[in-house]
Amino acid sequence: MSLGAFKVLPVILWTDALIFALLAAVLALVWFIRRQPHLRAPWAAVARRPMAMGAALVLAVFVTIGLLDSLHYRERLSDSPPDRPQYSVEVLSAFDALVGKLRTQQEKTYSAPLAMQLYAKEFIERGGATVRAYPRLKYGGAQLKQADARVPDLVRRVILGLAQGLAASLLLFGLLAAWQTRHRGMAFGEWLSVWGTGRLGWPGRTVVLTLALMLMLGTATFHLAAAYHVFGTDKVGQDVLYIALKSIRTGLVIGTLTTLVTLPLAIVLGIAAGYFRGWVDDVIQYAYTVLNSIPGVLLIAASVLIVQVAIEAHPELFDTAAARADIRLLALCLIMGVTSWTGLARLLRGESLKLRTLDYVEAARAFGVSHARIISRHIFPNVFHLVLISIVLDFSGLVLAEAVLSYVGVGVDPSMYSWGNMINGARLELAREPVVWWQLGAAFAFMFTLVLAANLFADGVRDAFDPRTGGRR
């Protein structure tokens, strides 16, 4: 089949490749953990904690959106010849294809959430005369002829969405009940009683209620977004809900890829400093002390500016604006990873100093066991819970760090969707009269939801993996 037969051209950005490589590694790790009872036990404890499972479901929604937004492609131009296909320079994603009109329905400028009119008055023709009034939106509420019909239409769409979400929740609950009653050999009434009292052995009530709330909220938002701009529009008339959803991928990339850079440095240097001590400890301590002495924001800003100059000096290396923005995002992840490993390294150094004095480690050295084997068999497994806890706790901090860096102008590319760029763009909007608040509000709502879910999940992981708290709970 010739290339001209395809209507789209797949595009693999650097961050796309890293994201799916990380996904493959996580799936392989899950398969390995399932085969090891001693590794499966603490994760089973995490799965029994209601807050952790509810947060995991919310995180799963964010991750799904991020993965869909990482499947990029370019559409073939309609007037290109079949033997020499030409493709658009705009890079889209599978998520863009799913949301459809949410991306393309662009207004003239600002409009408030769920509004039918622009946010500012303009001179328009009405009844043969020029008057100054609020013009109607091109897409928001276009199905209505009169403004008085907006509130009843909003109520109808919300009720319809909630009803559909509730129906889908009841269907899923029925399927779950059928599977559980057959698996456990129980009558439906008996299983329902066990589920209602929380004696299933896993947080069934939390899972069902969380899924029901997400389905109802999602269907209601879907019905509203089909006819209105749920979070309004920005300065150029683009839907703020679409921008906030597209920013999820940027937050996830910052949180995950930065961790991939941080972990090797922190684990290797932290354990080496605590285990070997002596001049190795002195050199590593000197390195992270010097790094901590440099203001982090200034170091990241200088590095990002150097990368930006290098990108602008070699424009021939990037065929699309998305590729150029992606390289800057990848560079930001590398820079933040190199500058944020010191905290975990200090923690691992202190724990390794304690572990190296234990009897079984001293006995292994006395029997001539190599340092590499002692570290891999005795030191690292005993500090792994600290590494895991640090990962999930630092994720939310990295998401917030991107917002701060983009706010001061040294974060991701201005053309890339991110919550930091939304906040930066809303900075001047707050000085308008009347105030344009919804872009900042949408960024805050999505960022707060992701960070809160990550922190709640981190609490569950900490309680399950920390022997000082896991046993009591």
C-alpha cells in the first residue's frame, strides 16, 4: 500500500516515545510484582485503602487523557495529489479527534462560562441602527433563538447528563454484582449486604461511588460542552475546557519524565555515599551541597534559555512547531531532574549509613561478598520503600513547579498547552474590568484535582510500604 493511501501521517515526538516506553516498563513491572508474593502483599494493602483506590481511579482518568493526547498525527491535505501526498503542519492527537468540535469551535474573544454572548460590548447592527451591545456567540448557545431559553436548556442538559451517568453507573454496578455473586457463590441480597457494610475485603463502596460521580460529572459536562463553552473562552476565543484538558499531558510528562532523570542520580549517589563513606561520601556531599547553594529557579532559567537559543539557532532540525515545543519540554524535564535529585539522595544516604552497620551486612562483608551484591541484595531492597514513597510525593511538587516556572516565563514553550501558561495568561486578565477569572479558575480546578489525587494515593502507598505505620493500620 502506498503512502498516499493514508489520510494521516503518524508523528512520534520524543516525549511520546518516552511516555510509551515508560508505560511498557510499568506493565512489565506489574507483571513481575504479580508473580512475587512478597512484592504483591504491600500493593494489595494499598488496594484495600478506600482513599487510595478512589484517588487511583481519578489518576487513571488523567493518565488515559494524557496517553490519548500522546498519539500524534498529521492530516493529509485535501488537495494534495495521491502520488505525492502532502500533510498539514498542524500536529493533532487522538484526543483532538475524540473531542471534535471542542477544538474547532472558536469564538471571537472572551466569553463567560456557559454564556451566549461575548464578554465585552461591541458596535453591532440591530434594527437598522448601530448600537453598543453584547454580540451573540457563534457557537455557544447557537441552538437557542432567545436568551431567556438558556437557563431551562442548561437545566435540561444537566439533568439528562446526570441521568445517563447514573444509568451507566447502575449498569456497571449490576455487572460487578453479577460477577461477584458468581465468583463468591453468594446470593445477590447477601452480597449487597456485604457490600453495603464494607466487608468485601476491598473498598467496593468507594470504587462504586467514585465511578458513579465521575460518570455523572462526565456525562453532564459532555452534554453542556456540546452546546456551550463550559469554562468560557480565552482572549482568542478558544474553549478553556479544551485547553485545560490538553494541559493534562504536559503536567503528566513533567511529573513522570523528570522522575526518570531524578531516580538514577538519587539512588546511585545516595546509596554510594552512605555505603562506601570516606572520600566517596565527601565528593557526593560536596556535589549536592554546591548544587543546593545555587538558586533552583535561576539555574533552571539559565538552562532553559540556553536550550531555547540552541533551538532557535537550528530551526532546520524541527519540521513542525509541535516538535520544537516538545524538545523544549524534554529539555525542561532533564534540567529539573538534574537539579531535584539532592533531597532523595540525602534521605538514601542517611538510611544507607544505618543499614551498613547491621549484622547481616557486616557478615556479608566478612564472608567476602562483593559490594555490588551487598548493595543489590541488602541495601537497595531496604530503601526501596523510601524511593517509591518519594516518587509519588514528589510528583505533585513537579506539577506545581511547572506552573510556577511557566508563570515566570521559563517553563514550557508558550505555544504548548499547560496549566502554567494558563495561569500566566490569566495574570493580566485579572486586571480587566470586569474581571476575566475563568481561565485561572479552570487551571486551578484541574491542577488541584490532579495534585490532591496524587497526594491521597501517596498517603496510601506510604502507609502500606512504611513498616512503622503499615503494621498499626
